[in-house]
Amino acid sequence: MKLQELSVLMQNAGVAGAGGAGFPSYAKLNAAADTIILNCAECEPLLKLHRQVLAKYANEILATLTVIADCVEADSIIIAVKPHYKEAVDAVKAVLPSYPKARIGLLPEVYPAGDEVVTIYETTGRVVKPGALPITVGVTVFNVETVYNIYRALHESAPVTEKYVTITGAVANPVTLLAPIGCTYQELIALAGGATVSDYKLVGGGPMTGRIVSESDVVTKTSNAIIVLPESHYVIQKKSSSIKIDMKRAMAACCQCRMCTDLCSRNLLGHPIEPHAFMRGACTGATANVAPFLGTMYCSQCGLCEMYACGQGLSPRTLIGEYKNGLRAQGVKPDPNVKTDPVEPARSGRMVPVDRLTARLGLSSYDKPAPIAKDTVKVSSVKIMLGQCIGVPAAAAVRVGDAVHAGDVVGTAAEGKLSMPVHASISGTVAEVTDKYVVIRA
């Protein structure tokens, strides 16, 4: 298969990064890549699905990685995985002899090993420059479910209509479900036996990088987990705080201890991001030195500074993210020639073990198996969001009253733009159409 053929197939199938920001996967294909990395770090506490999918479909995933590598003429495939994901590691080892380009790259049991900049360094020794893309060091990174979706597009002509989602936390039966895109979180929580506490809130995604969501929110191509936690839980309280209060607390309490910077995963790789210096400037109004402010452009938003490092319980990640978004809104872009430092010699001693992070977050009691359920979730209606990835949202391609089948295009990609189509996840009748979503009733 030619690179352009694979690109068109992936775009038509609506394959986007199955987690994070949802970058359209076809746009990652690049002949400049000499290495393809499968990211199975999954290092946020309580998340399970990628290691489970790799254990279940190791052969299919490695076969697809080989197709990708052949299309871009890459020499190497690295399966980046943590040693304690034993079932996934064993499954890969069992099929590895059939794929001569592939090898396992074991990651440290730390957070955030899944940040692709960290993953690349740990498996290849290459440092991605601040603000640059992985392809600048000859690497393309895909996560596990993304590659499985490419496999289905290649071998089953199947578009992305389903998503594995782990339901965990304060639920009766933690489980990983294969859910139709567009079903509600409430429906999935019910299938996990319901919440075990009366006053609770939901985190969509991981406890570090996820956000507070509601039961009426729906599954998209980037939904990885729904974590149910008591309303009083530390993680919920941190994610519910007000920006204004966060700033006032920082002005009152930041003692410039440097712990946020000393444990910053990007700073340890030499990137010019110094949370403590930003906090000093933001809290005092001292703007003569603009470097700490411009350095916010290089923050990965992993959350380690505010969820783990800060002894005062302050929120550098949140404030940095707010400032970073403001710079972007003003058209400020990362400086490709910004000065960088060497990798910190003490880096290995400053990395945060996931077990310790889990305990610090008060999540150890929720760290339970969440096995993959056998059957796809059945629902009576879905709300398909037209914007499910980075780029231009799809445009509705159906009208109220139209009959659709699962897999039909209900939103078309913007031509000539970074954009993806979206597809019906169930068969039924179109009940509502807006510029944001399409509702289908079975």
C-alpha cells in the first residue's frame, strides 16, 4: 500500500488519536519518519484500556504498525510499554518474531512516561526540541487504540464508531466497555453497577489531565475513562477550583521552593519551562523578564506541578494553561530557536513513581481491575459530536428524518483542511441536527 492510499483510508474512516487532543491520524503519516512508536505508557492512575487492547489484539496491532512503517519506509517499530503490564508484554513477545522491524521499549514506571516527548526520549534517546513535533527527530507516535482502529479500517472497511472506555472509581463494578460513540456517560456508569457514593462528580479522562464532566456528556473518539469520585475528593476539589481563587492563593502562599520546576518532566529534558519563575512573575506583576511567560508555551499540562509537587497546594498548571491559551489567542507561537539546556543529570532521581502518585492523589483504594466486557454497549439513541478532533469540525451531512445505518457518514470533513468525517454509531433515524451534533434514535 502507498502512503497516500493509507492516508486517504485513515481519513475516510475518521481515525483520530484515541485520547488526548485527538490529532487526525492521517496527518501524522510522514516519509521523514525512520521510527514508529506505539505508545502504551498509559501512566495516569486508574486508566486501563490501552494495555488491555494491546493484550487482546497484539498481532493485529503489530501487523498494522508494520503496514504503517512500510508505507513511510521507517526502519524501526518500538512498542513502548511498562514492564508491569505483563499481559500486554507477554502478548507482544508471543508475536514479535513475526515482525522483524519491531522491538519492545520498556518504559520506567513513572508519570508522565506517556507524554510523547518523554516516551521518545526513553525509547530512542532523542530529545524533541521545545514546541517541535516528533517528526523533527524522525519519529511518529500512535497510541494503541488508534492503531487498532487503523487495523479495522484496513481489514474490515470499518469507520470509527465505537470507543473503549474504562469506568472506574467509586462504582460497584469497574469495567472497560466498548461503547458506541455518542452514548452518555450516565449509561456507562449504570453498566458499571452505578456509583457507590451519593454525592459524586465525574472526571472525564485521567485524574491528572482529565476535566470535570457531567453525566449527560457523551462519548467521543478521545474518551478514555470516566472516573466517579466523591464530591469532597482531593482530585475533584483541585479540578473544581476557581482561576481567581487560584491566583489569589498563589499570591499569598507561593514560597518559591522550586519543587514545581525541579519535578517538571519537560524542564528535566532541557525545555525552557520554569513553573516557579512563572508563578513569581504572575503573582508579583514583575514582567521585565518575559522568558517565564513565553516558557508557558512549552508546558505539557501533565499536572505534576499542582497535583503532586507543590507543598502549598497551589495550581501552577492551571495558571500556566490559562496564560498559554491567552498567548495562543494573540497569535503567539513557540520560538523554534529558543535556547534549551542539556537533559538534567539528576533526572532519573526526580521522576515520580505511579504508585506514589496514586497514593498521593488518594486513589489507591480505587485502583482495581476493570476487565473488558465481552459485548458492545446497546443504547437507544446517540448524540454524535461533529467536532471530535483537532482541526475543522465536520459539517452535518444528514437531515432530520433521514434513515441511517451504523457506519454511514453523518458529518463530512472540511475539504482541504485538517478535518475528519464522523459516522453513525447506531442504525436509526436522525432526530436532531445542529452545527455541533447529530442525534440518532434507534
